[in-house]
Amino acid sequence: MDKRERERPRVVLGVSGGIAAYKACELLRRLTESGHDVRVVPTASALHFVGEATWSALSGNPAGTEVWESVHEVPHVRIGQGADLVVVAPATADMLAKAAHGLADDLLTNTLLTARCPVVFAPAMHTEMWEHPATQENVATLRRRGALVIEPAVGRLTGVDTGKGRLPDPAEIFAVCRRVLARGPRAAEQDLAGRHVVISAGGTREPLDPVRYLGNRSSGKQGYALARTAVARGARVTLVAGNTELPDPAGVDVIRIGTARQLHEAVVKAAAEADAVVMAAAVADFRPAAYTTGKIKKVEGQEPEPVALVRNPDILAEVSAERARRGQVVVGFAAETDDVLANGRAKLARKGCDLLVVNEVGEHKAFGSAENEAVILAADGSETPVPYGPKEDLAETVWDLVVPRLADTER
Ligand SMILES: Cc1cc2nc3c(=O)[nH]c(=O)nc-3n(C[C@H](O)[C@H](O)[C@H](O)COP(=O)(O)O)c2cc1C
């Protein structure tokens, strides 16, 4: 194997026998196309859904299920030892039980015992199987030992059933894998494990009539990056999302809202149980004073009525002042166009939050872009500049600053 080959991160993709096994093909594709060396380890049950030929052809590696194949290579030890990441998607109820109890009766379960790298499980099963106390205890055991178990999504299951238990979108499982790999040795820390964080994202729309609204240019990308990075650090995440086209991040409870008042209600409700609240949404300060139930018509020879505005609730100030739990950490965002730092300091003092992420609105920054650049101001007077880069990098720095401040939060 040449050096270039060795430099590719090695990922083991474990596939267990659930109906969602076919979705693991897309995850595999994304992993290989982004330069990872992937070894697929399916269970015997998984091969009922997708055959060995598909896994080996797509990965370019053998895809055996048993410890008795290629014994001279000692695969039951080597595959796990050499991995930089193990991701099991879908993880069946049976696989979670075996992993929690340390069984080792096939190649995948052996690999899970020999791996010393981060391990991600993406469970998928019927709601009853997921909610069963046996499964929940197995999940708790795996999390306690440092595995990242992604909450299943809510939606269509096998056949006509719907409920919690659906495999999240493979592109979003891929995003979690990338975040975990990007954290390198720190991935094992899971410093948000056992914490509940609430994040708001996107922009609000304040209706004027059934077809028009007062909106803003927020894309939601920064809030979604915060949600993805929090999942990869082990948090339970509630995302209150306004008007964005972005797909639901894996493992996140997404609450969709439209207006500032709906966002206010959803954030205050979710914050009651949260350890941290991060307000990345662009919330309209004002809304039209009146809503016209029919479309406002153009009248020949007549100027339109001026639009009167009223103030919306100041959610950041309210959440900061009321702190639903002792020690709850509150983070705000401020998009400024001029006097950025001075305006940011004044806003931090006015709102009473712990941290304020101040970013300058400009071309290729803040709104719509995948990159951002900011200074994070803290109530204790410290300032953390975050250089221009992916919104995920800024999100990681926000969590780096939130984690030590959570120390005093009552659990
Ligand atoms: C059609 C069909 C679909 C199944 N889907 C799931 C599923 O989505 N999740 C699950 O936990 N088990 C599912 N099962 C049950 C598992 O295949 C069964 O528990 C098996 O023993 C799992 O083996 P493994 O964990 O070694 O892959 C399904 C079974 C069948 C026949």
C-alpha cells in the first residue's frame, strides 16, 4: 500500500439487517467519493437486503461477514484496530443489544470490540422496538461508554407505518461522520454528552397579507452547523428552524416555525429543559401592525397605504433574563454592518447573554454563504476571534466556549 493510500482515513461501515440497509449504499458512496478508504462489514442478515457484490464493488474492498474468511489476515482484530472511524448504519435493535453486551459472534461485532477509534451508531427500526426499555437501556450503555448513538428520525417506516425509528438521511449521517473525523483525538471526549441544547436557525417571515411578508436573508446554515457539531459532540439537540430549505440534520429534533412570535413560543418552551440556548436565527425586530386577510390590491390612481410596524418580543433578552434552569448558558448572534465590535459589546450588555457572536455582514460572509468570520464576545470581557472559514469551524468554537460555562449548570 503506497503512502497516499495510507493517508486516506480508514472507515469501517458496519451494516446490520434492517430494511434501511439500501440507504447505506449512498453513505458508502459519499465516504469513498470524499477520499475515505472504506471497508464494509455487513451482518449475515444485512446480506438479505443488499448483496456482498454491491458492498465490495462500491467500496473496492472485500465485504465478508464472518471471522472465518481470510483467517491468515486475522480480520476479526485487524479491521477494528486499523480504523479511524466505525459507523454502523443502519444499526438494528439486535446489533445495539450485541454491542452493549460485548457479544462477538460475527465480523462486525468482533470489529466493534477491537476498535479504539470513535464509533457512531445510526439506529433504524420500528418505533416499538426503539422505545422498548431493553433497546433504550442498550443505547444508554453504549452512550455511557463513549459511542455516539444518533437519534432516529421521525417518518415513514417499513410498509405504511410512520413514527420514530427511521434512518436519518444518509447525507446527514455522512455529515456527522465528517464532523467526528474532523475532531480527531478530541472526538472521544463527547463533551456535550448528556446535555440538551436548543438552537434557533434561519429567518422569520412576518406576513402582511396571504402572499407577502417581511423577511430577511438568513439561510439557516450557521444554526444548522451548530446543530450538526453539537450532535457530533454527543448533545441532545432541539433545532427551532425558520424558513429554510436545508434538510433535517441527523439526530436532531427539528421544530419548524414561520414568524418571530412562533419562534418565541417554541424557543421558550424548549429552553425550559435546556442546558444551553444558542440563538442563531435572524428574528425580525418588527412585524406589520395589521394582517390583511385578502391580497392587498393595486388601485388605479391611488398611492398604497404605508405599512405600520410594531415590535416583536426580544427573545434573546427574555431567555437571558429568565434562565429556565440555574446556570443555563445563553448565546446570541449579532450581524452588524458598521462599528461591529462596539455595537456588539453594547448588545451583549443590553441582552444579558453569556456569549455574543458578532459577525460583519458582507459579501461571502454571514447570510447565505457557507463561510463566516466572527468575534465571540463573552460577558466576562474576553474576546475570541474566529478567522474566515466554514460555518462548522465557528460552530465548534462556540461549543468550545459553551462547554466550560456549563460546569455549573444543574443537571
Ligand atoms: C423485512 C425485514 C425488515 C427488518 N427491518 C428491521 C429494522 O429496520 N430494524 C431492526 O432492528 N430489525 C429489522 N429486522 C429484524 C432483523 O433483521 C433481525 O433482528 C436480525 O436478526 C438482525 O440481525 P443483525 O443485527 O445481525 O443484522 C427486519 C427483518 C425483516 C425480515
